Amino acid sequence: MADSIAVELSEFVSDPARIVTAPRVLDRLSHDFYWYSPVLRPKLAPKVADVAVQPRDMDELMAVLGYALREKVPVTVRGAGTGNYGQCVPLRGGILLDLSLLDKLETITRDGVAICQPGLRLGELEAVARAKGWELRMYPSTLLKASVGGFLAGGSGGIGSVAHGGLRDFDTVRGFEFVTMEEQPRIVAYEGEAVHEILHAWGTNGILTRIWFALTPAIEWTQFTAAFDTYEQAFTFAETIACGRNWTKRLVTVFEWPIPDFFTPIRRFVRNQKAMVLLMIASSQIDQLREILASSGGEETFAGSYDGPRTQPLLSDYTWNHTTLWAMKADPAYTYLQCGFSGASCRQQFQLLRERFGTEFLFHIEFMKNGKGEIYPGAIPIVRFTTEERLNDMIEYCRSIDVFVANPHVNYLEDGGRFRPDNIQLRAKQKYDPHGLLNPGKMISFQKESSGR
């Protein structure tokens, strides 16, 4: 089957090198960082596309999709492959559509909106934007590798979310064009609230091809780390900065011990047995920050300027889900959850989790702003994996004490925490992908409805 698909695709793709059937390359393109999850690892490792194709323009893209529709071949879209839930893993073979060559930055408008193709790397956009007086509102810890389209399709927030919220907040995604998988593929333009029909749907209901992505004026940032005797002290200090309206911040992160000990390349900034706070703060506020730190019982361990994505050390490499990666390097038994704590009762929630799970559950907090403008402690806790049942017990208990959990150990949208209860993403799939050819198996409500027809 793979050979026949490749032969057919050669009619539409001018360079044979952009039609991939070599097993090792195909295996690499068919996978992302799903292996962060010990539950997903055995399920997704064997999954691979029949063929991968790398279109270089819209004509080739539309021709490939037209072929897939005629032959009813599944299509799974890949950005840069930095996702953690198997978003780009093809469950049913078919065509792996690699959009990495559609990477043009068309322009940055005078009011700070980047107009670009989906394959553009976020790190490149950050560098170009800062040279023009702008910067990303938020970005994942995979800044240098992640693509804009992949971030919109599978991401939710990151560095900068403490100030600007997540991708679904404050009109950060102004609009986009996407290609449908109707009987005749077509380009559809969405803007405003309508983008939420397609945004963060893992390419299950449309393929992003052109994006309007809002930026923010660039700020001179300082990276800053501090050590505290206790997690409580560290959290309280970080909460003061995160929630203080007078602070200009891009990142406010808290780690309890022993998480800082996992960060081998920056261990010189770590203090043994102490909790750690990592900040990106406006350089103009550093003196004030040091005054607050002195009265909070913390010790400054590093301060250095952020000069763009190539800054060394780039401390965001140790935050968000990169924290999980460092933990797994230290001990492969570690994995993670994605949580949201209550700003008002988080300390009680921390205590309940510690009483029930002890050090199986290690606190890693990323402060965020929600769509209402409220700051709350988001979290990517490091958890020790023993069995899937124990992991599910952690998830269920978190939810029972009103800790939100987006489950990163499932490979479908609905329990991943980002599926909208009003089902607009499902309705979009019914409209724009009636045959269920786009990333099949990742939107299970569509499967259930389809099976009942």
C-alpha cells in the first residue's frame, strides 16, 4: 500500500525526496514526545504512517488532499513533532502530512500581528519579532523547535502566560486560513471567536495553512533564580510576584526539592535541599525584586539578561514540560500531570495531595492568567509512575478536591482537557471532515456519533 500511495503522490509532488517511505525516517516523522507518558508509550510506539509527504506550496498541499479524499486515505498533520500526547502519531496509517516546508513569515504588521505559514518555528519568529520591537506573547519550552501551526493545533500556553493568558485568551490568535477535507477541499478563513472551532483540535477538523498571530511589545528581560529553605516560602514569594499588578513578568515558576537537583547543566544555581523559584522579570525591576527577596528569606542564585532564543543559559529550558524531561533523565520512573489549582485554596489542596501521595507527587508550579484576567497556580507536577491504576487514582483524587487535570496520558481530545463542552470542534469536524479522514481516532465523540449513523 505504501508504494502505491507514493507512486500516486509523485504526480503531485515535484521532488521525490519529499515523499518519504524509508522506514527509519518514516518512523521518526510518525512520532512525537508521546513517550513522556508510560501509558501512551506502548500504545503508540508501533503506529506509523504508510508514507510521509512534505508539500512546499499550497498547490501541492491541495493536490495531496484531493488524492486522499478520492482514495479515502487517512491524513495526519505534523508540525515540528514537539507535542507530548501523540497528536501527530497516525493511528490508522495513511499519509503523514509534514508542513515543515510551509514556513514563511509574510510580515509583522504595524500593530504587531505576525502573518505566517504554519511551519514557521516559534524561535525564529521570536528573534525576528524582537528585532522589530515585538515579541511572542507566550511560547512553549520547546521554543527553538516548535512551529506556530503545531503550537496552535496542540499547545495551550507557556512562557508569557502569566501576563497574556493562554492561546485561547485575549485574541492572541486573530485568525487563520485552513483547508477542509470535504468532497472538494477548500480554503476557509476564520477570525475572532470562530477560531475556537478549529484551534487546539490536533488537526482533526482542518489543516491550518495561514495564521494571524498577535505579538506584544518587546521588553528587556532578566532571568532570575532564587533558593528558599521551604516550598511554602518559595511559593509565597512567587505568588507575590505573579499576582502583583505592578510587576512586569514573563515567567514565574516554583519547584520543590528535589526537582531542582535534576537540572544538571544549571546545578550551580541550585542549593542543596532547597526549593527554587525561576523568573523572567523586567530588567528595570531587578533592584526592587532583590529588596522583596531579602525580606522573603530567599537567596539570589543567578541573574542574567535574556537576549533572545539563543541566550545561554536559557532558563525556560527548565520550565513547563521541559521540567518533566529533566526529571525523566534523572529517573525514568517519573512522569507528569497537567493541573490547575485554586488561587484561593491551593495551599489546602497542596496539603491534601501531600498527605495522600507523599513524595510520589512533586510540586512544579507555573503561574498563569486565565481569560478573566485572574492569576492562578497552574502546575505540571512530577509524579512517580508505578501502575496505570495508581496514576488514574492521582487524577481522580485531584479532580475530587477541585484540582483541574488535563490528562496527558490519553491520546484523544475529550479527556485531554481542551475539548469544548459546547462541541463546536465536533460540529466543525462533521462539517469539514465528514469522512473522518483527518487524524482519525483522536476525537472519539466523532467516532461514537459516526458509529450510530
